[in-house]
Amino acid sequence: MSERILILDFGSQFTQLIARRIREAQVYCEIHPYNLSLAAIRAWQPSGIVLSGGPSSVADADAPLVDAELFALGVPVLGICYGLQLMTHLLGGRVAKSDHREYGRARLEILEAEGPFQSLVAGGTEEVWMSHGDRIETLPEGFVAIGRSPGSPLAAIAHRQRRLFGVQFHLEVAHTPAGAQMLTDFVRGVCGCNGQWTMHSYSESAIAAVRAQVGQGRVISALSGGVDSAVASILVHRAVGEQLHCIFVDNGLLRFGEVEQVSQVFRQYFHIPLHVVDARARFLDALAGVTDPERKRKIIGNLFIEVFDEEAKALGGADFLVQGTLYPDVIESVSFKGPSATIKSHHNVGGLPERMRLQLVEPLRELFKDEVRELGRELGMPEEIVRRQPFPGPGLAIRCLGEVTGPRLDVLRRADRIVQEEIREAGYYDRVWQAFAVLLPVRSVGVMGDGRTYEETLAIRAVESSDGMTADWAHLPHELLARMSTRIINEVAGVNRVVYDISSKPPATIEWE
């Protein structure tokens, strides 16, 4: 791939958004830890480098650093927030504590329309999002100011000859309206990328890569009926044809009617052999008494692989297993040394046994969710599958808080069906990223008829997002929430209280576990 941007992560909660904005400019990029060696960076041959923000100060004794030679590679560099401060510090400028912190919205005056500002107007102002306690006091030699704010006289800087740029604000967030254009100006205008990253080009290269990896080997696919596994399976089928056999595991953790729907849809549309395995009792036995969400994920991930290993033998043997691992799965499961922390073990990348008999084929590993949907359309998938809302690999086990039992899953499944029906009926299914029910291990007193009840609480979760990396809670109409609550309490035995989750990501995650 001739055009690609390297993002070095210093622990910012917004690093993934940088990648999303660059991908939206149809330029490929990857996130790597800040301590990637200089030799590895040279070997990667980036068209440009972005240094992310982070929680550290360059004055900290254990501040994350890069080799100063990075700035002598002849590759354009853009430093964001901490990345700006680090570049200034390493190249001889001065960074100091600001006399007042700058958090939230600010007005940026554009002094020079160049670098990431080349599409903007010199002398104009832009709304930007600040989040810093340090600021640049003295510029390194050869740098000039190209933007300033009331709290940061040197809020954007540039070394024109060396193509080094830095901004004190977060241009990747939605609160900086022109931020996406600024990143486009950097990757296209400064780095010279033409925007070759499309799902058509990706599908061609991914199919070729799968063929090269698999050769004449036999492949089985972990088909769940969700968008990710469906797209992965279709792409691999395009690559190796009859060498692929899809296996659908009914683990007892699926949504209402999902087994029947998956069997019908995939055989009808894709004409790919599909083997359904009834493993409900096996999964529920393994989860008996388990309440810790990480243990749930690990148990489910390991058991999935065991089942597939066994089914592969029954089918005459297989060498490869297809999984719909996405780029956010990889990012959230990797703890970079120093600033970043693992949020959760993802079922596709954190729950695999150390000695797995099957080699993984992960054709979507480089993609975000919206890119997977676009790829699905490129491959000719029907909209009813492409537009399906995300469903976690561990299924209802991580929406059934506390112990996972058959009766509790039945309660959750019936309640979730009502949520899905009402969301669709109200025209909100395609307007929200996800909407689902969560069964809480919390009992409360209620009154039904003339009797006292002491039953479980159910939470409804609905979020708006473009990629799942950040999300806002959906402001659903009160009338819709009321209908869902009334139906759940009246139709689902065992629930006498319904609540609505109004937390966003961050600080919360989309799933409760």
C-alpha cells in the first residue's frame, strides 16, 4: 500500500477518532504505540505521521517520548495536543504550565492558511476543542505560529521547509467542526495522498490476501448472522469458494428467533453450506455460577474455539477459522506500554486459547464498522443484513448481568424482542447505532394487581454513534420509552421495573459488560 499514515498513540481517548477522520478522507492509516522503534517506522514507509494527544506532560519524569530523529526522516509530521508539545520539547522549544487551563470550546484565529489550514482563510476564526494544561512558550528554531487562541498564543505552529506541524487543540473531535477538513488538508495536501482507500480496492486486496494465506487449506467460518461475520464469510467465499464451510453455533446466548433467521437468510442469499450446531447446554453449563464479565468473555471465547475445532474434525478437518475481528476490537484489546489501558478483552482477540489448533483468517481486522457495512454493499449483501445493529460476540451473556441462566436469558430475550419491535415501529432502528435490553441483578418491590412483587430490573440502552468508538445516549421520545416499559412489564414475567441508560461513551462503554 503506497499511501498510508502512521498514527503514534500517546494514550489519548481520541486516538481512534484520528484514524476515523483520516479513513474518511479515503487514506489508509494505522495506530501503533508511541514507542514503535525508529527502524520499524522507516520500514513502514509512512506517507505521513500523526502524534496523538495524551494525558502526560513533557515535564513528567516518565513522559512518553519518541526518538528526535523521527523529525529528520523527511516525512510530514502533525502533532496534536501532547504531540505538539512533545515535538516542541524535542526540537528545542519550551513547554510550560499554562497560567490557566484551557478545556472545552475556544476560538482559533487562523494566522496562515497552510499545512492543515490550507483550505481555511487566513484571518478567519474557527471553533476548536481544547483540553490541555501546558502550552508552548517558545518555538523551536525554524517554526512559526499559524494559529492562536485566547489561552494559547502559539496554538498552531509550522516548520514550512521540514513539513512539521502541530496544533494545541483536538481537530479529530466533532466539537471542532472544521477538524476533519484540517486532517484532510494534512494527509492529502501536505502528505500528497490521493485518496486510494476505497472498499472496492480493499475487497480486491483482501481477497488476494486470503487466497495467499489459505492456499489449498480448508476453512471454516464462525458465522453468527451479524454484519461482521457475514461480510467476512462472503469475502472469504469469494476468495476460496468451496474450501469454505460456515458453521453457526447456537450457544443459547442469541436473540429471539435468530437461529431460524440466520439459517434462512444465509442459505437463501449466499448459497453457502451452513452447518448449525446446538451447543446451548454446553455453554450454559460452562457459565453456571460465573458473574465476572471478563471470565464470561474468556469462557465463551475458549468454548467457541473448542466447538469449532470439534466441528472441523467432524467435517473432515480444517486448517483455518474465519473471524469477523474489526479494528476497534484490536485497539480496545491492546494495552500499549505506558499511557493506554485495556478496556476489555474482546471476544475475537482476547478469549482465544494459547494453543489453538486452527489458524485465524481475519479479513476485516483493518476496518471500522461503517467500513464493513460499505464493504458488504460492495459485495452485494442485502440491506437487511448490512444494516443490522451490532451484536456482541459473547451475545446476551454480557447483557445478562450477574449469573447467566436459562430462565434469566429467556426474560432478557423476550424483553429485547419488545425493544427491537418498538424501535423499528417508531422508525428509530436506522437512526441509532444500537438499541437493546440489559437484565440487571437488582430486585425491587412492585405492585401488580393486589399483590406485592419483588422482581428484577431491566435497563434499556440506545446510543447514537458513527463508529462505536464514541457514542451519545439516544434521546428517544418519552412516548416510545413509555410503550417499551409498559409492554415489558406487562408481557415479560419476572420484570417489574424498567430504567433508561443515559450515559455516553466515554466514560461508559456501549455494552454494560
